[in-house]
Amino acid sequence: MEGGHVITAVYAARGLNVLAAGLLVLVAAWAARRAFPASPLLAPVTALVVGTTAWVARVGGSGYNDVFATLLTTWLLGIAAGAVRSGLTWPRAAGLIVVSALCLGTRLHTMVMVGVLVAAVLAGVLLRTAGLPGVRGATVRGEAVRAAVVALGAPAAVAATSGWFYLRNVALTGSVTGGHPDWAAENLDRVVRPVPEVLADAGVWTQLLAVFGHGRLPDAAVVLVLLIVPAALAAVAGVRAARNVRPPAAERADVLLLVTGAAAVAATLAMQLVYTAGGGSPHPRYLLPVIGILAMLVAQGLAPARRGLPWAVGFWCAVPLLDQAVWIAVSAPRYAGQWPDSSLSVPGAWVAWGLACVAVAVAVAVAVTNRDPDRTYRR
């Protein structure tokens, strides 16, 4: 960029984001496998949901660092889930500390996921050290030591690696985010308003929750079809699963992980609402750090329909694919002529994204066809 090769720099950044988006799909499946190993179809369906999420594709082809932040928070989710399920080992403790520091090196609002996930791991350790029969893992004494190391090491690592950057923001702009609300108000028509007014604004909610769509289809329809309906199905599946007898340790881990996911999404939403009240934008990409959790929720609503899974997944994918096609059709004329190769870059991005969706769908079909439906995964 500084050498004058602007277009080359832009496409290099986009190339890195594409790689990060591909890794995100794989890491999301791995995290789902760690979080809920008794649901064999959850991991591949989670991968499909993430791979067909409109804002993963859109930000994954841009120069933003949201995909890197999301990749890291999803990685942290998998590490934390493994610790809750199977105990806090030294490799997991080191992973929690290192990945927490990496998260805050991307975007500030990843601190919500870092705080919630580290707290969940510490809560899991507390349950075991309180004398309750826990999941497999190290001894109570050794795990307590590792928990103390994580509790102290994670914030210390964040402060050591990223503290200087946020202190610099305060020194230069007066805020830890480094934003310029006066400039945004003047040039982007953003206004400061009370939090209750933001909470009552339906447009803010539909825009934030429309993380699966581009907004070319009605936002309310995207939210309803791609999030609310699968979430309702997941709740029904959860009630049915509760009737089955599971070991007490597994039940406690299930509850702790469900509470953790709900807390992470709620806290991230609260942070974005406060940010919007201060003059910020309720941008859907700001919810990408919790896409792993949302994708698991949607996948849990789709996966129980074993025989109807191809139809359920196909219907779910149809809406974001249609939304993506409409967005491309509307955006291509707008950007025509702004870049020397703009006539090729936009359709090319659409084709590459569609092929990626087909590849993931084929992988899911193979997994469904060759998987024993009665098999329960172990660690």
C-alpha cells in the first residue's frame, strides 16, 4: 500500500481474509464437536451454516479484520468447550491464555467472548473442586492450579500484547475504541441517543440480528427464517433430548455450555446496543465473533431432522443464497468502473462463494451418508 501498489495490497488483504474464512468454517465444526460430542451431525451442519452465512462471505472477501477476530473467538470457544467437558489441562490453559491475547489484538469487542469463555472454564473447574463428580481430567488440586494460572495469565497476556494500543487510542482520541463520534455524526448521520430508545428501535434489532443476510431481502424475513425458526426447532429438540438419561457430569457440562453461549450472545448484543446509543452503527458484522454459537444454535435446529436434513439444510441455504444473488446484482453496477477489473471481481467473488457452498454441502452429504446414527462420540 505505501509503495503505491494499492490494488495489489487490497487483493492481498482480501486473499488473507478468504483463507481466514475457510479456516473459520473448519474451526467452527471443530468447536461444535468439542462442545456437543454426543450430537454427531452438529459439527458438519455447523460448518455448513457458517460457510453460507452472508456476512462471513462478505467480510471474508474484504479488507476488514472481523474474520480474523471471529476465527480466534471460535477457536477460543472450542478450547473452552473442551476444558468444560474434559478438564483444564496445561495445553488448554496455555491455549486459553494465548488465544485470548490474540483475540484482543484484532477487535476490542472480542473481550466479551474472552471474558465469558474464561469465566465458563473457571466455573467448570469450581464445580469439580467443590467435590461434585466431574468429567474426566486432571486431579482437583492440579486443575485448581491451572485455573489460577488462566485467571491471572489471560488478562496479563492481553495487557502485555494489546494494552499499549488501547492506551494509545485514549491518548490520541480520548476513547479506548479510538473512534471519532463527532466526525461520524457529521459525515455518517449518526446520532447519540438514550439506550432505552435504541432498545425500542426495531430497525436496530433487525439490522444486528440479520448477520446471516445482506439486507436486500426484508430484514425481518431474514431474521425470522434464518435465526428464529431454527432456534425454535432447537428448543423443541432440547426438550426432547432432556427426556433421555445422561450422566450427571455430561448434563452439567451441557447446562454450563448453554448458559455460556447465551451469556456471550447477550453480552455482545448489550455491548453493541450501548455502542449504537453512543453514535455507533448497529452493523451485522459486529456480531460475527459469536457466529460459532449462533451457527450451533441453527444447526441444532436443523440436525435432528435426520431423514429430512437435506431438505431442511437446502431450505435454510436458499434464503442467504438468494439474498447474496440479489446483493451482487445490485452492487455490481454500483461499483462498475471504480476498479480496473471490477467487471470480473464481483461476479468472480460470487462464483467462488457459490462453489465453496457447494463443496461444503457435498461434505455434509458425505458425512450424513457415512455416519452411524447411533454412534456417540467420545473425547
